[in-house]
Amino acid sequence: MAGAGSGGWLVLLAGFALLALAGAGVWWMLAHRGGLRMLGGLLAVTAPVGVMVLYALSGLWPVAVGALGLWAGALASARASLRSVRRPKGTHGRRTPPPSRPVLIMNVRSGGGKVEKHGLVERAEALGAKVVLLGADDTYVDPEAEARRAVAEGADLLGVAGGDGTQALVAAVAAEHDVPFLVIAAGTRNHFAMDLGLDRTDPVRSLDALTNGVELRVDLGDVGGRPFVNTVSFGAYAEIVQSPEYRDAKASTALDQLPDLLQGGSGPTLDIHTDDTRVHAPQALLVSNNAYARADPLGGGRRPRLDAGLLGVIGIRVEGAAQAAELALLGERAGSIISVTSRRVVVEADRERIAVAVDGEALELATPVVCTVRPATLRVRVPRHRPGAAYAPPTVDWRRVVRLALGHPDPRTIKEAYDV
């Protein structure tokens, strides 16, 4: 309001217009080739810079900085109020005796060689664990077969130091035989370890669970009979990761294929059926083992719960520059993003087989593809003392904030307010 008399409202609206133009530029850059892609990239970079220049030249930059500070305070207050009303319930851990015959499967190539770098084999064996190595030479070793062999020989705990795809395969064997499962954060991203609250910077600390651990009961996802611990992706991302060039040149491969995928020139047309919702022709779909804290596909980050017995479903459909601009301004509140939870998700398509990325691994599955969740089927042993997963800010619903400010009770249930 302080800058209203000096044309501040016009400057503010111009700033929003430039941000919307940046969103449209991102769309042109991703969905087109040639000159239009160059123009879109130029807009995506210069429009945000233009906003800063506009405020500086108008002489209203102190007002703009003050407004941003007040807005940040408003968001922090809103999230704090929502968090206090719907504080996430942590997964309950129970004490159990240490395993007597643990078997740990370690991929020496995972995470850039973290197994060797942190001396995990020697440390695990010193604690009484038997270690099975993957990737030690060019011979392929099936982690699922090794897990089944270990159980048949009397293992009372299965663990994995490797990527999330390997984690899922061994976790399914552990769940099938009802033996505890140990996660060692030695992969590249370690999303499952993060949401279990493990220290991803020091995989050695995961081994503390062998001697001083507690046991959690968490859910396990299933897609077409294959287990997953994190996510299953359909649509554009799943199609891109099928390319042999993707691992060595992710950005260039994505930019080369996205125009056809986003404009319907290639890739299947998907139809999604959840418990309560039907989604037609999303360009990208993410099904997760429990819902992510936020529906923002770029900033969801983590899952506050792994034992809610629900799949998270995030779909996105952007059909032009206008919707891309809306997405840039509204984020997860944009109409192009659909976010729901469901116990069962059925993905149909106009093809007999479609590309699917399961915990980051490229596969092809026959349609329809059915995703379900197995509630509380996996016993996970974690260290008693662990950092815990970082707090994920809830989605800010201003209608709920106003009701709380006026002292009205919040009618939503825990499941309905799951993002908090």
C-alpha cells in the first residue's frame, strides 16, 4: 500500500506479468525446437531479471523488499498454524532383539562407490553380518535370488546398500518371509532412506541398526506384481529414461524428446482411474508409495508418512503457454496439476505396452498397469538414534488459515489434510 500513490500497483502487476511470461517461455523452450525454443529460453532467463530491474528503476525497491519480507512471514505463520493443527504422526518404532544371522547385499558400484569409500563391508562383517557383493565384476548377480538364498539358509535380517530399485526387490523378499529389512544409505539419491529418517551423508550410521535398532512397519508399493519403495512414473519421464543415451546425457536427451511427448506426437495417451477420480491424457504421472508432502512436482521433496496405506497420485497436463504461465504463478494450485490419494490406481493406454519408470529404472509393462499398496507389510529395522526426516512444509490453504484465525474448528480429517 505504501507505493500505491507512486504507481506501485502498476509495477506490481507488471512484475506478475513478467513472471507469467517466464512460465510461458519455459513451455516454448521444452515443447518446441529451433527458433521458438531459443526465444522461450531467452524469456525464461530475462523475464525474472526484468522484474528485478523494473523494481530497481521504479524507485520502489524498498517497498518491494518489504512486501516480500511480509509475504514470507505470512507463509511461515500460515504453515506454522497448519502444522500445529495437523502435526504429522511419526511412524511408531518398537524395540526388538538384534539379529543373529543378518545378510547384507551391497552394490559396490552404487552411489559412486560408497560401499568401498566408507568401508561398509569390513564394518558390517565386524558386526557379525554376512555380506554379498554385487557389481564386483562383470558377472550379473540377481539381488532377489541372493535374498531368497539367504532366507533359505536361515538369515533373520536382509539388508541392502544400493539404489532404491535394488532396495525394492530385496524388500519384497523380506516382506514375503516376514523378516526385518535394513536400509543402508549407499545409493545415489536414497529417497527411501531419507523418508525413513536415516543419515544419507554417512551410510555407516545405518549399520547401528544391527546392534542398537528399532523396528518400523511401513507400506510397500506394487506395480504389475513388481514391488517399489518410492515411485512409479508414467508419461514423458518414463519415455525419456528408456533412451540408452539418457544416463550419459540427461539434459540433451530430454530436450530432444520433450517436444514430441508434450504435444502428443509420440508416446501413449493415458487414462488414469483412482478410487474417486479419472484423469485423461496427463503428460506425466507420478504414483508414489504414500503421498508426498506437496503436490508441486518440482518441490515435493519427501513423504511425511510411509505407513498411511495410500498411494500418492500427481498428474500434470499443460496444453499451452497460458497454462504454463498459470503454473509459474500458482505452482501446485494450478489447474494443470492433479493431486489425490488412492488405494488403487489403474493406468490404461492406447497401446498394449507402455514405458514405466519404477524407482528410476526403465521398464515396459503390459496395459492396463495396476498400482496398489501393501499396508504395513514391511518390517524395517533402523537405528534407534537417527537424524529423522526434515520437516516438509504443508500446502498453504488460505481458507483453512482464515477459519483457524477466526477460531472455527477445522472440519477436515487427518487423511483429508494429509499434506500437512
